[in-house]
Amino acid sequence: MSNDDATREFERHRPRLISICYRMLGERAASEDAVQDTWLRWAGTDRDAVKNPEAWLTRVATRIAIDALRAAQRRRETYVGPWLPEPLVVTAERTVEADFIQAQDCGLALLWAMERLDATERAAFILREAFDVAYVDLARTLGKSEAACRQLVSRARKRVHNSGPRFDVSNVQISTLIGEFFTAASNGDFDAVTKLLAADAVAITDGGPSVRAARRPLLGSEEIGLVMLSVAAKTLGQPGGRIVPCFANNLPALMHCVGDRIEDIITLLPDTQGQVAWMYIMRAPEKLAALN
């Protein structure tokens, strides 16, 4: 295989590799770095000996992402406040880069839920659930038996789906609920806000080390309601502030902008009763840098 053919072959699979690495790492730059490392290994291997380039590239990218995630998990232990995955945001004026089109199909709540998995469990879950990788190939990628991989996937699936948020929610449901919630918060209507929140709701804010934000998850309708009313009052009072509907990882969200700068991104998921069960608030400038 010539160098030009090798480059074309790699570029053909790049979106898939980006999608795998983003689902593993939850960060745009880290995903791109992992894919770049995969390219370097592809460029240095005997491509003529590779019978199935897609399987080879998937295997290498996954192993690189597993190592990267283990290092990232150690860093996240000392992160200031809660750590949330970086959103992929689409508005009427902008879309995500072509390489991340597939990656945006992974919801932020699912990425957050997968933080409960170790790196190998996460890889097994992603490859099997999102990409339908055969267990024989999964075993080769992870260096485990097929039986062990089946156990990994089963255990990961249970842990993710018992984590709280629903994942089978329509965009219409989310859009309606987030609109009702924002209207109630904007009006300072505490009773209306708390009625929209499940009793055991969780709201998580990622402000990183440099922005003021709740340093722990907010729990319950009353605590979340009080904080969100305070935040809404400050947000709406900012000169040049505006709220822009958007999609964060293909689900309806709201973007708070001041001038041309994005300050916050908020989205949520309901429970089976239609109340807000999980709320995501991204404020960390480092994770909004690509958007700004």
C-alpha cells in the first residue's frame, strides 16, 4: 500500500476513530490527540500485512484511548469541582466539525454515566453497544477471552443504565421541559421550578478551576430550585446577555451568551414522570474554548 493509499484509507476511517475516542475520553482535544497517535502508528506499520484496516485502526485507537483515559481519570481525581464531558454544540449558525459528526450522537448524560466505568469496561461497552463490534474482535482488542468480554459488557450496561438519567427521551420532550423550566426560573417562580424538578433530581455544574460554580452536585428539588433562581436572576441581568437555543450532543439545550461569548450551556433529562431528573451545566472556559 502506497503512502497516498494509506493516507486515504486512514482518512476514510477517521470519523469512526474520532467517535470512539470522544466516547472514551469525553474531550475534543484528547480525542484528536488519540487519533493522531493512531495515525503515527499506522504510518509506521507494514500496511500490506494488515488484512482489515478498519479493525486494525479500531483496535489501536481503542488501546490508545484506554491508556489516555486511565491517565485522565487520575487527573480528574484532583479536578476542582465536578468533572463533566465537553459538549459538541450545534446552533443555527454553526455545526460541529465533520470529524465529530458521528461523535455527537453520544449524549452528555451517557458520557457522564460512563464515568462510573473503568477504562476497560468503558471500551467494551462502547465498542459493543455503539459500534456492534463482534465479541471475537472485542476479545482481541482488549486482550481478554470472549466470555470475559461478555461479562464486561453486561456489567457495564447495568451500571450505566442504573445511573439515574433516562436515555430514551425524545427531543420534543426535552425541548418542552427545558423551555418550561427556563420560563419558570426567569420569572422567579420557585413553586413552578420545584414542581418541574424530581424530588431526587441532580444538577451538576462544571466550572473548572477558574469560574465560580457549585463545587459539588446539587441534590433535590429545593436546593436546585434555589440555586437556579439565583443563577437566572444574575444571568438575565447581565448587559448584552441572551439565551440561544442549541443542540448539545444532538439533544436540545440552552446557551447563555454575553455578546459573542458563550458563558454557559445547560441541558437536562427527565425521569419517567416527566420531571427534571438530571441537569448538566457547563461553565468551564477551557471546555467552551473551541466554541468561543
